[in-house]
Amino acid sequence: MSNKKEKQGLSLLMKWAGKNKYYIYLSVFLALLASLCGIVPYYIFYRMIDCAVAGSLSAAYGLKLTEALILFTLIRVICNGAASLCSHKGAYNTLYDVRCMVTEHMAKMPMGALNERSIGEIKCVMNEDIEKLELFLAHNLPELVLYLSGPMVIFIWLFTINNKLALLSILPLVFVVLVMIGMFARFFKFMDDINLSAGQLSATVWEYVSGMRLIKAYNMSVSSFRKYSDAIEGQFSMWKAIAGATGPFYAVYVVLLECGILFLVPAGGWLFVNGHITAGVLLLFAFIGTQYLMDIRPLQELSNNLSFALNGVNRVKEILDVPIFEGGVDFPKAHDISLDNVSFSYDGKTMVLKDVNLHIREGEKLAVVGASGEGKSTLIQLIARFYDVTSGVIRIGGVDVRDIKYEELLNNISVIFQNAFLTKGSIYENIAMGQKTTLEEVRKAARAAQIDDFIMTLPEGYNTKVGNFGGRFSGGQKQRICIARAILKNSPILILDEATSAADPENQVEIDKAIDNLCEGKTVIIVAHRLGITEACDRIAVVENKSIYHVAPHKELLDISKYFRKSWLDYTAARSIKYSIKGDKINE
Amino acid sequence: MNNKAFSIGKGLKLAIFGTVLEGLLAGSNFFILFQVLELIFGKSITFEDIKRTTLMLGIIFVLRLILYTVSYTKSQIGGALVSKNLRVTLGDKLRRIPLGAFTKQRIGYYINASTSEVADYEQILTHKLADITKYVVLLVAVSLYSAFMNIAVGLIMLVSLLLLIPTIQLSIRQVKKYGKAKNLAREENVSAITEYLTGSQTLRSYGLAGEKNKSLRSSMKHYSNISYQYEGAVVPIGFVYMFLAYVAAAAIIFISVNGVVTGDLSIPEMITINMLSLYSCKVEAALYVSLVAYRNLLISKGKIAGILMENEEVKAKEVINPKHFNITFENVSFAYEKDQAVLKNISFEIPENKITAIVGESGSGKSTIFNLISKYYEPASGRIYIGGEGIGSSSTEMVLSNISMVDQDVFLFNDTVKNNLRFAAPKASDEEIENALKQANCDFVYGLENGLNTLIGENGNKLSGGERQRISVARAILRNSPIVLLDEATSSLDIENELLVKKAVLNLLKTKRTVVMIAHTLPIIQLADQILVVKDGGIAESGTHDELLAKNGAYAAMWQASSKLK
């Protein structure tokens, strides 16, 4: 948390603000004006005493002072209000711009870098972290100006009246700073405890609430409640200790800000008694000189908020700092895929894939099998360039994938996962996906995906909004809509991550038919979870020990790959298990 | 009960009292300054007087220092105590909320309430409650003191303080009115962002990412605009109040100057009155800020109170102690949401010590049957019996004590392997635990760094999916309860793990219990003693595999489809 870094973070934020920063500047300027007006009440007070001492106070003068106070307060309040509106305008515009910037950057980021971050994490950045920036732009910055400039302006004014007393009036700051240092030093000692205990509390609360079903089933209410209440007790005793250690410092800080009266009254009194200053000056210092420092009190809270906002900036920056893929040639005409000595590591230390060589012919249907964690998913992610290879090269139609325009690459390789994604729009929109397509073409694709009949039974047919109806589509139906979309898109290369879905058999048969239609004439790579489907593939590649040693048609592979042979046996065994209460019906 | 949960302890009350006293002492500085003023304008002041005054001020200052230090520290501790009590109360309440309420979304809400909402509430409470009380008492005292010098001035001060009430009311109203629109826009924005992120892969491959995604952009823009409108509706209120407060101060200047001119007020009185009135403006500004913060506290408080007021489980009236463990559904209907019946007047019998399999499309109500047997939910109508005893009026715990569940969402405690099993059967010996692990194909546990005593992390996250499922089977074997509910999801496992889990389940079945299973594939249930085909909220067919095939109905069609699958 060095100061330098802090500056960088906030100036970065101002850069993001772009044109909106003029709103912020305007707001700061207006806040300054307001704090200038803020001395008017005190000035009026001073004039009033002066006149009273001189014995020249009149009703007319009183009225003049009254009018002046109202007028300047009006200006002040308007400036303050306008400052606040400006800063909010600038802040919310900036928030929108930053959100756009992040989505725009994400649109160019490598898919892998995007997938590494959980959706929850990015969601948090997009919603909460970016929202934090508003605090700084709309509140902290203008407030900082207000809290600092107000006392500063008053100090300057006091200085012009009596420089010695003015200097004396800021003496409390010296004590205050010392106390603050003491407080932060003590507080930082607790930092680790705070984080640890907060983590513990939330983990315990999470377990207590998420596990409630089991807790009740196992009648653990008492014991698990004890664990929960222990965590709460731990949190309590820690904060109690913190309060004991730092509370007095904060309290002393607050009161010490007003200690100026203890110097100003005797010093001013001495000067007055000896005829060096007027009664007006004495009173001015005894009253205002002891009050005006109180305005900086919120600064202490501000420093917390500032680090809060800064944290938001850094979280956003983390995403914006991810390098993006840009430029390149058009997608090649030929669609065979070759991997030459491909190695890959996520962290630069442990290899996930080592020296993989594989050639997938154009129009071929290749299945990829292997135990979980062996690198199947990584392999297909490299082909679709979610990541760049650590060494070696992947070519499509003879062109290094790194040289192909990233958008084109994504556009020409359809990746179909088991979790079907639908937008809230209509079914038509979900299949057409932004392309200008006639309903007839969309229906043709839907027919091939075995879903047209179903859609036509809906009251609004293709205009049915998924958002309103989504809950009533079964998983299998959603999947087939996604397949229709892919059929319409007609990309030459297909990657299927096929897991046995929870669809019922009748739906699954339809899905299988839809997928068969989709695959026709394409270069297809299937990550096979149901080994049964490998029989229909041209060849099968086995990923084991972080590489590929065997690629062969089904029958041949059973002979040459020990892993595949065992898996096939396991598969047949698992499929032939029949549960029975006698528990021993297993056909080997 | 609610008030009790939110009540502040003695320490905090004392702290507030101390803070108020400190505020009054701070105000008494003006009283001393007034004495000085009288001396100054009496032309008889000496440095001795100044010294005496300084000593007085010094004493007050030291007293304030002590009072505030003690009070502030006490209020911090008192606040922490409030958090603690609230969390304990919430935890206790959560135990009594029906399990059906613990949906994924709701669980997040409960967790958030017990952690952040409580923290927010406490923060504002400890920081602001004492301040608010102090400011109000101080302002009233100042008004009264001024009223002694001039009744009109005192009244004006009081009025300006009272104006805060409608101001805050107006601000609450505006927050409610515009806050609703803002919350709506935020929710829409969050869901648009969620949709965008979830589908980012698809959207990108269709060129619908980033700026090309119009719907995301417009929802973000809308949220930005609404947020600004909200501030525009709320922000000016405070400034209008500030203006009125200073108009009051201006009026006091006018009155007090006139008072001096007419001789009703002495000059020291006039000066003191104006000092007090300007000081009041400052305090009122601070009070307004504190009240706004307090207003926000009510939001957190409302959320917590909402949970504390949720319906509780019906208190168990009857003790059930069934001798047999057949399960009977008698005309049972159920809906999660009104008008969307999931089960319609459904009746069936699940025989004791046999396997009953439930099949049907997703969403047909299979898991609802499980939820009703486990008493997570109460049926809307109809009755459910275990061994002939109705479960309606007994407690969830009592019903669950007869049931073991092996389902898709395995939940494991952040504890050792051994303890996770022992939770299921507290009296089990080490041998029994090891035997259960063996039966459930959990040999892998011996390879963990500390064997059975290895901590498995939050929800067992140090284990793989297949391992977690097998541990949950081991738990069920060890628990040995008369009813087993089985919803095995092996679809996410690789083939090796799938086989291991299935073999583990076979060993569980050997214990010859009443087994109800949701079947995702048909071949596995060919030997089930009974198959229930659920369709459109009712039982379409029931019987054994062979009987159902002979019927040539819904099940036969499914079977035919199933045999086509590779």
C-alpha cells in the first residue's frame, strides 16, 4: 500500500473517466467555491463583534448581515448541490464507460484467460468493484476538496488577521498526526487476524447454512451450532481486543482536534490584556480558531474509503491487463488440423501436455478419450486457441492458429458444451444469433436439430421469449435449440464436449440425431464421455501421461491401447450393472 | 422477539450516555466563553481571569478526553456484542426454518445476512447511534440555553432542529420511491451481465460480444442513467435543509442585533447567541449526515428482521417410531409456486426392504417426491406415511433420522474423513468406519497425507467429484438407516469413477433397506422391485420392468429409446 501505487491507481481511474473527468473537475471547482462561501458566516460573526465592540451596531447593519448570510448560504448550497450532481453525473458516466471498456476487453481476451476467472469473479468486478469507483469519483474526491479546502481557507483568513494566533491554531494537528500514527501502527498488527477471522466466520457460516440439511438429518444441531457460535465468539473477542487497542487512539484523535482552545484562550487573552489585539480578534480565535479543524475529522474515514475504491480500480485493472489477441489473416480454406510437438503449461512449471503430435484430416470425426485430469479439455482448448501453446505449433489448413484473426477463428470453430446457453430473447433470435436469416432457414435448422415440432406446439412458436418460458424447457430441448443454432451457423470445424446429460432416453435419442445432422461434412472433434459413441467415429485419440501415443479406429485401438481396452471393459461393466436389493447382480 | 435480537446491551447504553455527557461538556465551553465575554465587556478583565478560564477549559477538556475515550471504546465493544448476539439469534432461527426454504438462492441470502448485513448494521449502529443521541441532546440544550437569553432565538433553534424530522421523512420517501427503480435497474443489469458472461463463449463466436452486444450496452446505460436520477432526487434534500438551517441562523443574527439595539440583549449575550447558532448549524449538518447513515442501517435491519420473522417449522406434536419402513403417498399434491402444480393428487406405495425406482422426464416431479419424503416441504394436500405413521405432525429431524440420502449435491464438512463419517453415525467404532469406507471403494483415503485424519477442506474440496460421491456412499452405509434415497449422478464422472461409485452403491444396497432411487438411465433398474413412471405430476405407470414392457406404454417407449443409445 505504498503512496506511489495509490497515485497510480487513482490517476488511472481519472484516465478511464476520459471526458467525464471534466464533470469531476467542475464538481471540484464548485466544491471549492462552496467552501469559500463557507467562511462567510464566520466573517459576518467577526464583523458583528467588531461593530459591537466599536459600539456602532445598528438594526440596518444587522439586516445587511442577515441578507448577506442568506445570500451566500444560497450560493454555497447551490454550489454544493451542483457539485454533487456534477460529480455523480461524471461518476455514473464513468462507471458505464468502464463497464463497456471491460466487456470490450473481454471480447478480445483469449477464451482461456476468460474461463480461468470464474463467472462469479468477473461478475463481482462488473457489478460490485466497478460500483466502488462511484464512491471515489462522486463522494470522496469532492469531499476531500471540501474537507481540506474549508479549513485551509479559514486558516489563510485567520493568518491575515493574526499570524501568530493562526499558527497556534493548527498546533492540534501535530498531536493529531502523532495519535493517528499510533493508531494505524496498532491497527495494522491486527490486519492478519482480521482477515483470518473474517474468512473463518464466513466459512463457518457458509457450512452451517449450506449444510443445514445434513445437520438436521444427522441431528448435529447442537454441535454444529457450537462450531458456528465459536466462530462468532472468536470474531467478537478479536474485535473486542481491537476496540481496546485502537479505540482510545481514535477517541483521543477526535477530542484532540478541539484542543486549540487551550492555547488560543490564554495566548489570545494575554495579547488582549496587553492591548495587542481587539476583543473581536480574541473572540474570533476563541470561537472559530478552535472549531475549524473539526471539519477534517471525516478525513480519517475517507482514507478507508479511498483504499476501498483503490481496491476496485485494481480489480478492474487486473482484467484490463490481460493481453488480448489482435490482427491476423483470414480463416484458411482447408480445414485439417495438425499439432506438431505441442506442449502446454498453465503456470509455466507443470506441463499439462507434452510433445503432442496429432493430425486431424478434413472431414474426419475424431474422438478424444482419456481419464479426467489427463488433458483432454486442454487439448481442445488449444485447438480453439483458448490458450497459446507453450511450445510447438497448431495449424489449421496449414496456417498457425496464432496467425489467424481471433474473431474469425472463434467464428469458424463451433464449440458445443453440455451446458446449453440461451439468451432471454425469442427462440428465433436464439437460433439466428444476430444474423439476418429468414424464418424458413431458421426452421430448416431447427428441423435438422429435431426441435421444430416442439417449437411449433408453443402458442407463440418461434416468437416465444426464452426469458419468460426458459424454466419450462427441458435440458434436452435447450440443447437442441443450441444445436439448431450451430447447424445454421455451419462452421467447418466442430468441437463437441459431450457428457452424458441428465436428459431422459427419448430426449437423448433426439439429441443424438441432431448432433449427427450437425456433424455431417464437418471436421469434428468429440470429447467422449460415453465411450459407446466412439464406435461411430473415424478414429479415437487416447490422451494419457500428458500426451497422445495412440490414434486409431475403434477396433484397432482395442488391440494397441491398454488404457482404452480397460476403459472399454469398465464401460461395459458399468453399463451392465443392475441394481437390486440383493446387491450382487453384476454382469462382468 | 425481534426487539430482543436488536436490543443494545448495557455497555452500549452506558457508552451512549457517556458520549452525550461529553457532548454537553463540549457545549459548556460556550458557557465559559460567555463568562469571559462578560468580563471583556465589563472592562475589568485581567490575565488572572484568563488563567482561571484556561484552567476551567483544561479541566473540561481532560474530562471530555476521559469520557469520550471510555465511551467510544465501550461503544465499539458494545457494537461487537450486538453483532455477536444478532448472529447467534440468526443461527438459532435458521435451525428452525423449514429445510425447503434452503434453496441455492436463499442460502446465499442467509449467508450474506449473517455476515455482511450484520456487520453493516453494527457499524452504523455503533458509530451513529451515540452521535445522533449526542447531537440531539446538545442541540436541545443549546436551544434551551439560548431561550433563557431570548425566547424567540431559542424557538427558532428548536424549529430548525425539528425541521430535520420532515427532511429525513422526505429523504426516506425519495429513497424508497427512486430506490425501487434503481434496484430494479440494478437487478436487470446484474442479470444482463450474468447472461453475457455465461454465454460469452457463444456470443463471441457469433460476433455478439463487446460493443456489438446492444442489449447489454443498453441495460448498462439504463442503469447508469437511473443511478444518476436517484442521486438527483435524493441529494438536493440535504442541501435544502442546510439552507433552511442557515436562514434560521440569519434570522437569529437579525433578532439578536435588534435586541442589542433595543437594549433587550447585552453584547455578550448577542455574541454567545450567535456563536451557539452557528455552532448549531454545524452540529445539525453532522446530525443530518448521521441520520442519512442511520436510514441506510434500516435496510440492513429490515433484511435481518425479515429472516427472523420467517415461518418456522411446525413444532413436532407426535413422536413417530415406525416398526416398518414402507412409504405411502395418499392423494398428495404439491406446488413450489402457486398455480404450477408439480404433483397432482398422487398416490403410491413404496414397499419395505425393496428397490423402487422413479423414472420420468426432467422436471416431472421426481426430486419433489424425495423432498416430500424427507419433509423438506409439506404437501399442499394429502398425507405421507412411513410404516403406517403419518409424518405430517412429527419434526423434520425425527423423519430424517430414518433416512440416508445419497444425491447429486454431496455436502461434506470441513473436517477429517473420519469425522465426516462419524457425523453420520456418532456411535460407530473405528473398525465400522473403516469397513464402510472399504465397502464404498474409498481406498484412496489411505493415500491422503494423514489417512483418515486428513482434513478434506471446505465442502471436501480437496477431493475429486468421484471421491466425494464415494464418501457420501460410505456415510450412508455406516449410517445404516432403514430408508435410503438414492439420486446418483455419475454423468459428470469419468468411466473409472463411474464404475467405482456404482459398485459402492451395490454394496450399500446389500444392506437390504427400503430403497427409493431416481433413475437417470434405464438398464440399471431392470431388476428393481417396482418402477414408478412419473409424468405430468402423476404416476403414469407402475410395475416391474417386465410388467411395464408388457404394457407397451410410456415406459416401453422410453426403453426402446434407451436401447438405441450408444
